[in-house]
Amino acid sequence: MIEPATRPLLHAVARAPVRERMRLHEISVFYDGVAAVRDASLSIHQGEVLALIGPSGCGKTTLLRTLNRLTELTPGASHSGLVTLDGEDIDELEDTRLRTRVAMVFQQPNPFPMSIFDNVAFALREQGRHRPRRRELEPAVEQALRRAGLWEEVADKLDRPALRLSGGQQQRLCIARAIATDPEILLMDEPCSALDPRSTSVIEELIRELRGELAIVIVTHNLQQARRVADRVAFMYLGDLVELAAAEQLFEAPREERTREYIAGAFG
């Protein structure tokens, strides 16, 4: 397996996105009245990976968390502007249903202190109107683990504690849990920052595979990772969405001076 540092660019042949899934129109996010994101507008398409890059504190994670209304769980947070999911204002959607359709994987692997099987089944049980039996859930759990590239490693260990898995396996389990309910969009906040290079390579390959099934938005500080996995890249700086372009264009011929300086390592 090629390590991330030396893996060549593996972008698929350019293709038109299937359709727009989310749209952000002049989104601003405030914490106690102080703007963390200012007037950000962009679209998210089925079948693509959108990477958010920029230095620490620039608003990337705040913008990401706004997409499934996790920012509203922070005391003192507020926002203006409009985010739509398939044309519907997400503020009008029931929050747990929204987070089923727009799932999230966090920076640190966070499996629940239960078995591998029950970690994936948890999301399915929460979604159902009745509490399904294990036998009813087995096909969906297996499918989610297969999609996350973990099934072959855990098929005979499903009743073992998830916390005994390696860090990379735990993160893939969290991805399996997130995609078990068939979300339309998968949000990933620095999903490889706590992983070793080989586990990072596995996760990146998984991102490329999942991209064909849904829309993915990933926050990353790793510019090489953004080049490897993203179709489009948005550069943020001090709360502003400075530039949004196809990955190759943004890294090879950025339009904005701040983008050029950041990519060149002048700040970060």
C-alpha cells in the first residue's frame, strides 16, 4: 500500500456532479456576538468531496458543524443566513432527523463503550419506530461495516468491545456507524489527525470509495490530503471563505493572494 506522503493524485476522471444536495447562502456564525464565520456561500454536490482548508481558528469546523446544526448546541452561538438540504431550510427540519441525513465523523474516534455490533446497530435502533431484534439488524450492520472497509477484520469479533480496536479501526467503525442510516451527506472533521500514516491511507481510500454514494465534506489541516481526496477545495481565513475552486486549480493556480501564501507555507 502506498503511504499518504508518497501516494500520487488519484482523482477520478472529471465529471459533472449528479445534483446539488446542500446550499449555504451568506452564512455567518457568532459565538457571544463575535463572528467565527462571515457571509459564507457555497454548494455541496452529490458524488464529490469538498475539502475545507485553512489555519487553526479560521472557522472551518464551525462551518462544518453548521451543516447539521451542531453549532446550536454551543452556549452563546447564533447564526444568520440560510442552509438548505434538497431545497429545504435545515432550521425547519427536526434536528435528530437532520443529523441522520447529514451524519458526522469527529476528529477523535469516539466508539461507544459497547460491542462492535452494537455500535453500528445503535444508529439503526435510534432510527426505528420499534426496537428491532438483533437478527433484523444483522444485514444492515454487515452492510455498513463492509462499506466502511472493516467487515473482513471484525466479522468474527462482532461481540467484542469496540474500544479494543486499533485507532484506525475505531475510526472506520465510527464511519460505519455514521453511514448505517444511509445519510445523503457525510461530514468529517479532521478524521485522520489522530491516526498513523497507514491508517490514514486506508481512511483516504475509503473516502474516495464512499464519494460515489454520497456527498462528503472534510475539514483537514493536511494540504496533501486535500489534494489527494478532494474534488473541490474551499480556503478559509479569519472567518472568511476566501476562495473555492476545483482542487487542481486551487493548488496549482489560486486566484487569491492569501490562498497562494497559505499554500506556500507563509502562515498556518
